[in-house]
Amino acid sequence: MMFWPSQQAILLADTHFGKAATFRNGGIPVPTGTTDVMLKKISDAIEQMQAQSIYFLGDFCHSSSRYQEDFVSELTSWRKKYQHIEMTLILGNHDLGQRTLFHQLNLTVVEEPLMVDGLALCHYPETVVPEGIYKLAGHIHPSVSLAAGGDSVAKIPCFHFSETVGVLPAFGEFTGTHRIKPQPSDRVFAVADGQVFSLVGASRTQTAAN
């Protein structure tokens, strides 16, 4: 999750709402309540930051299969509470076939890239934009590997900013991650235990709380 002060906007990538329900429908035992957890995090950010809009950088939903009624009810009830918030979805590959749900949730649905105040909002990091325009994207679910004590290594979600594109970590539960290989000029911020850490080489320096 990222907050854009000049736009009073929250940016989220890869929420994958419904993934846990899809797993359960397929016989995979995963915990319930993940939608509630994610919606509470977004609600807390709206209230804390006094956000006026939200941009979803693709993959709002996980699957085009029929969702359980209670899942849709959770989303619609939450959306009604924040009907004053403008919510825009830049379509991702998992969002195909969900136009009815997006209409029900009163989401403004657009193709990438969406230009907002000089930035290109995308789902795919490789989306072509005019030269000199910086992109913010999702899709990859970036992570880094950090020593977790002894011989163990933990994969930690991260923000990855190169010279041309910034990729946000996946916001959704059970999304999995992809280990990145940043260049020396890149900036990487790992997210763990409610904190955001700036990574420089093998060192880790706490920079902000989130």
C-alpha cells in the first residue's frame, strides 16, 4: 500500500480478493476472514490518511469463477460505507470477466496506462509509456530474501523502484511472491511486521512505519 499525498490517494496492487474462497472451493483448507482483514487495513488507511480516492493497480479479484455470496456481500457492504471515495481499477490479468462485480462495487474501470499528475499507473511493469514518464505498477509481487537467523532465509514482500518503474508489493493474502534482483541504482523497501525498511546491499535500515 502506498499513499500519494498530493492526490490524497491510496495505491494498492494485487489485492486478489476472493483467492482464499477460490482455494476453499477447490478443496484447499485455508483460513476464512482474509477479506475482512484486508478491508480493515484499507479502512484504517482511509481514516488515518483522510484519503479521497483509491487506485487499484490491477488484479482486484483472483478468479473469474463464481464467488460465494458472503464474499460479494462483504465487499458491497464495505463499498457502501465508503461510497464518497472515488475508486479506480486499472485492469489486470485476473480481472477478466468481472465487469458485473466491478459495476456493483461502483469501481471506475480503465485500461492501462492511466495518467495521473505526470505518473503512469499500470498493472504490468513492462507497459509502454511515453519517454520520461515514470510508472507505478504491480503484477510481479516483488520480494527479497533476508537472513532470518541461523541458516534460515525469509522471503519478504517489498517495494522495488528502478529508474523507470516502481513496483508495489501484493496487498492480498496468499498471493505468493517473486524474488527480485535489483540493480545497484534501484531502491528497495522491504515490508515486515508492520514496518517498512530501506535495504542497501545486505544491510537493513528502518525508515518508516506503515
